Amino acid sequence: MNPDTSHKKRIFLIVLDSVGIGAEPDAAEYGDEGTNTLKSAATSRYFHMPNMESLGLFNIDGIDWHPSVPSPRAAVARMREASKGKDTTIGHWEISGIYSGRPLPTYPDGFPQEVLDEFTRRTGRGVLCNRPYSGTEVIKDYGDEHVKTGKLIVYTSADSVFQIAAHEKIVPPETLYEYCRIAREILTGEHGVGRVIARPFEGESGHYVRTPRRHDFSIEPPSVDMLDQLKEKGYDVIAVGKIFDIFAGKGITEHVYTAGNAEGMQRTYEYQNRDFEGLCFINLVDYDMLYGHRNDIDGYAKALTAFDEWLPEFLANMRPDDVLMITADHGCDPGYTVSTDHSREYTPLVIYGEKIAPVNLGTRETFADIGATVLDYFGIRPEFAGTSVLPEILSPT
């Protein structure tokens, strides 16, 4: 190994999207009392996470349903969300140091007519649906009318999203993306939804299927965060998966999209074998998108097991100054049949590295402690409210 690169500091921050570890104290206010995503997944016979167990995942505060290990290999903490909300955008923003005092707007009754009128005026196309809907069901129920009339299928969910579905033969993906940019310009201020999402589909009547050409157009983060500060100091900020979209590209120096967890893990491993100095920020989305929202306990468990099986090679390949941080952004309990929405849960934090002491950090009061810790590792003082745990976990060298 080139000695000039072996001592470059690198952090790999992996967000296991929606892997919550138990309801937060205010969960009842969100309709999520009693939720516990990880515990529900662990009821499946396909759940097997011996590597995360050895790191100390089950030593975290509040996990009393699974045996802990006497000598964990990593530092661990239970993270409480200070922001209001329980969605992807707010969760990731808080990890990076942005506190959100109110949830992003949601539209259980559909979007206001003035929003749709402006959207129609600027796109020249009418609108179908305009209410919360399953993404697979909405193209089944409205696909034929869309193909016949050219009107756009606009729908939302329990999340702060404005979604536009269109058949690729009627509206080419690039045109759909332009319509999303128009919607993004309209949806500001009180209607500033977290994401505008292009949902292209293809196929024939009765057999419509979504294509992989989805694209998210996120609202821009409102203040300086971990990514901005790293970039300003000249460090690499590499985004894997939907991280680039969540931050609207702000503070990111390089990015790659992924089609799911398998590709996300592969891209992470590839970056591990590249020379860079700074942060590689990864989102693994399948837990949430494919399994949590569909109440698929076995699918969720299999995805967690696959991540656990991927870990040993990554850990063995870490350099002396590498740090691995594993966390989540919210919950999405696959066993909570009252709802398929995200759940207001604590999240895990596992920190591993050659120079990291295996300390139990208890319960932290904000996800922003993660961002503060990342910056502290690079000698940067955070410009946001968050407390670094580095002094407690960094072994003397």
C-alpha cells in the first residue's frame, strides 16, 4: 500500500434506511406507540446477524429482547431524533446537523387546487388521482386513463412527497424529470415537500410495471451541515445511493446512484479500495422501500442478513485510519399492521475502527451527534448543535 494514502482519514457512514430499534418517548403522538423495526425483523427465521452482534448492536440501550455480548468490538449508542418528523429527509438532515422544528408538509387529502392549477398551466398536462396511493396500485388503477388522455398521475403517501407517474411511451423520462423540476419550483414555502419523485412505468394495460428510472428532486437543506463543512475544507464527500438526492447535491463532491442494497454494498466496497480522504455517505434503501412499507417481515430479515454477511470482508479491508459508522434515519416496522408508514423510533449507532474503543455511549439526544463526530475526526468544529463522541471512543495512539 502506498504510504502516502494509508494514513488518509476516511469515514464510511452507512444508513440502514428505516432500521429503527424501538419507539421513542413521543411515538404515540405519531401513531407509532409500541413499534420496533429490528425486533419485528428478528422474529423471522431468516434473521441472522452474528457480525453486527459481535460489534455490539444488541448491547445498545433498550434492546432487552436479544442477548448482548460480553466483549463488543465497536462503540455503540442509541440515537434519539430531536427534529419533528419521521421521514428520510429529516432523518438524514439531522444526522448531518440540521434540526427541523416542524415536520415537512404531508397531504392526506391530496394537494391544494392552486398547486395543481399552476402545475397544469406550466406543464400543459392535466392531473389524475391527487391523493395518497400505493405506487404499484396507482398505475394499475389510473394507467389506462393516463395512456388515453396524457394526463399525469399525481399522488402522494404518508411521506412528504409529490409523486408523478407516467408511461415512458407517453412521457419520456427526461420530459418527466422536467415536469418534476417544475413541480419542485412550485412546491416551496408552506408547500415545500421533502421530495418530488418521478415514477416512470412501462407495459400494457393490466401489466404496467415501474421502471428503474425513478428520480428524486429534494428540497435543498436550509442551513450549513456536515457535508458543507467537509467540502469547504477540501475533503471528499462521496454519496452512494439516494444521498445525493436527499441533500439536493449540496455539499457533495462525487456521487453514484444505486438500484438497491446489493449494488449499494458493492459500490461501497469499491470506494473502500479507492484512495480518497473524507466521507463516504451511503444509504441502503431496500429495508424501507421493499419491505418495511409492505409489512414484509421475512424480506426485511433477509435484507438485514445479507448486510451482515457482507460486513466481514469490508471490516477486514479497513485501513488503520478508517472508521465505519452504521446507523439509521427512522423506523418502518414491518410487523406493525396498523400502518405501513414510517415509525418514530430510536436508531442504532455502531462505530468501528482500529482506533475506536468499544464504549457504550448510552442514549444520545440528537442524531446530530453523528455529524459532529464526523467533523471532529477531521479536526473541524461543527457549525450546528451536536456533540462529538470522539473524545470518549478514540483510543490514544
